[in-house]
Amino acid sequence: MKADIHPKYNAVVFQDLSSDFSFLTRSTLSSKETIKWEDGETYPLIKVEVSSHSHPFYTGKHKVMDSGGRIDKFRRRFGKPA
């Protein structure tokens, strides 16, 4: 097995810009921006648009598409009667 081929994991803070939610985790990403975390340490800051805190699937605001209606509409427009 080759030595030193695996990426190095560092502690970073991900900040959700849409909900101002932040969490500390390990990642291979890095950033020039830093933030002081709750434990008093300074960590690189990665800004993201969507996280589990703001994504509709995880927040319960997910809309279910009416696929049955779409199929019937397609059949009415293009041929085969149901």
C-alpha cells in the first residue's frame, strides 16, 4: 500500500447561509476564512447555501409531485386512452 496518499482530515465549521445554522465536523476542505467556535478555538469556515437544517426534505416542507395526474394528462394529450 502506498504511503501518504490519503487526504488529511481537519476540523472545519460549515455555515448554512440561508438559515444561519453552523456545525463543526471534519473535512478535507479548507478555507482562508475562519470563525471562532463555541469551544474558543478558531476553525476554517466553509459557507454553504443548503444544509440539512434548511433543505425542504429534512425540514418536512417537501412537496410531493402529483405524478399520477401528469401521466393521465400525457395520455389525454398524446393518444392512448386510459
